[in-house]
Amino acid sequence: MSIIRGAMVLAIRRGGASISVDDLRDAVGAYALRVSFLDRNPFA
């Protein structure tokens, strides 16, 4: 799953009309850091 798609899912779950920085931060944490795609979260 892409980071943007993950952020979109998080935005929909919280009832948001758009993707926020918090959604991106959480999506990066849930995906990219877990699979060692990134060393740090640029949104944190």
C-alpha cells in the first residue's frame, strides 16, 4: 500500500475531507518505517 493511500484511509476514518500532515505522519509510521523504507519520519 502506498503512503498516500494509507493517509487517505486514515483521513476517511477520522471523517476528514482531505489528507492532513497528521495522516501522512501516521501513514509513514505505519508503513515506511516498519518496512525500513525510511530511517526517519519526515512528517514527525
